[in-house]
Amino acid sequence: MSTSAEFHLTSYEKFRARGLEAYRGGDRNSARECLLKSAEHLFEAAAQSRGRLREVRARRARELMGLARDIDLQAGATLGGRSVESDGCVPGDDRASFAIAERPAVGFDDIAGLEEVKEELRLKIIYPFQHSETAARFGVQPGGGVLLYGPPGTGKTLLARAVAGETQCAFFTVKPSDILSKWVGEAEQNLQRLFAEARRSAPSVIFIDEIDALAPRRSEALSSVMARLVPQLLTELEGFSGRTEPILFLGATNAPWALDPAILRPGRFDERIYVGMPDRPAVRRILEIHLQGRPLAPDVDLEELADRLQGFSGADLRGVCRKAADDAFLTSIRGGQLRPVDRERLLRAAAETSPSVDAAMAQKYQGYRDRSEARR
């Protein structure tokens, strides 16, 4: 993916998030403006894409344009003949105000590395959605629960978005803070509303990051809210079995050992997929993506950098590139002459960046993975 396309996709996500946040807060004018900007950037990204991805991005940009145009500044507006409430956007109705369906414009081709993980996701998630009739003949049911676990910064959230993009499903992304509430019973109601909205929008994907914050070991959960919320989540997950509408529940965690064991039993999170650190080819590709389009000195050798930076997560590598680029930018404006990102700056940025995962933590993840696979 080119740097320009990456910029437009990042801008699309940024303005879309701002637009939805403004809408939640009642600022419809800002919501309209941000959604239009989001659509504009997605059209630009579509123009630089090919094949099905180009079509998907263009279609979703048009949907954003329609949504923005139909937002009325007065209460009681409708979106394309449907009430705003039908999209789960309005606080105070019987649906979760945070349960807004997105249509991610990213796919697996936008993710560097993680080839084994992507192939596992294709086999267990994508193909059953795309070939439902054949899947039914083999007793393979689309949907269900999948846990993505692994070190921080390895791309779990991006993978979840790409799953929704590949399957062209409605995508609900929720933070634990959206669910939790200090009011008795409200957290459970929020969870019920989220799943109800996903059922109305099926086929759909629900993604909850840091799922361990919603389903910790109940012996370790200090609040009465958690004691009620975990059984509610288990009930919702059990409701997936035999469902005619395909709904996929994706949870992500950096601490799988902190999850309540009940949520890992068959019929809930049927699949657990380890998302590990990038291998050497992936490290090189990630560096290439984040350095593309920036002025580079001739002494920058991506092969050397990939050798030196093994053990860094994708987020770590992005930080190294950004830090080196910031240093070159600052030197350029202070000296009045363009200074490229050179080898020295990149190595210095790497030396100043501590990897997110040390050897002890990597060993802990490997031990958990080995135990999980042994139980299958």
C-alpha cells in the first residue's frame, strides 16, 4: 500500500471517528463536516486501490456521503428514509448509543506480515462467511466467538477490522468503558443492547478490545458489576449456537490468562488465535510501509534494520520510524535545508525505543499458547 493511500485511510478513520463522536454529542453540524471529509479521503484511497478493494472502498465512501447529507440539524432527522435510531446512534433510546455499525475499508492486503494468522482467520472465519452453502454441507457454521491474544502492538485490532472488511460485515467496535456503568444493572443492559443491534445488522462482527476487562476471573473481580456482567456475556455468547443470522464475536486481549475460564469453554470462544511478534520479513515490510514517501538517505538499508529490529512489535517499529522522521524534520526546519532520514537517526531512534515485549513476557505468551494448544 502506498504512503498516499495509507495517509488517506488514516485520515478516513480519523474523521469518521470524529464524526461519530460529534453525532453522539449532539453536534450534528460537526458530524456532517467530519463525515464528508472522511468520505473524501476514502474516495482518494479507493482511487489508488484495485479490484474488489477499490469497489468496496468507493461504495463505503458513497455510504458516508449519503449519511452526511442526510444528517438533519434538527432532532428527529432520518437517514435515507430510516430513522437515526435505526442505526443505533441516538443516546436514550432502547439501543446502545455506542453500537454504531461501521463498514471498515481495510483488508488483509493492508496488513504486513502475520500470514499464518491471516490464513487461520480465512479458514475459520472468512471462508465460512463467503461460502456459506458449501460450509453448511460440511457442518461448518459461520459466526461464533474468536479470541485474538498476544503481545501489545501486534495488530489485533487491525486484524479485527480487516475481518469485517473481508466479509463486508457490519462492524461494531466497543471499548470496555462503553459497557461498564456505575448504575446497577446498566452494564448488563448495555451488553444486551449491543448484541441485539448486532443481530439486527447481521451479518455482523462485534469486536471488544481488552476483553479481559469485561470478563476477568470472577474470583479476582472486586466489583459486584463484574459478578453480574460475566454471566450476561456468557449468556450472549451461548446464544450464538444455532443462530440463523451469522454474527461473529471477536475479543482481543494482551492477558489471556486473566480471563474467566468459563468464557474459554466450547460454545463461547471456540477459537483462540495467537497474534505474535512480526517475523523478519514482516519487520522489513512494516519498516518499508512507515518510511515510504519520506526523504531517505542512501545509507538506509532495510535489510540491516530488519536484522537489528527483530523483537520489536509493529507499534514499536512505527514509533521508531516516526521518531527518526521527527528528528530529521526538526533538523531541516532549524537548519533551513532538507535533511533526510538517515541510518544514524533510525539506529538512534531504535536505541531509544524499548521493545514492548521482553524475553520473560515472550516466554509467558509461548507457555500459554503451548498449554492452550495441548488442551485442544
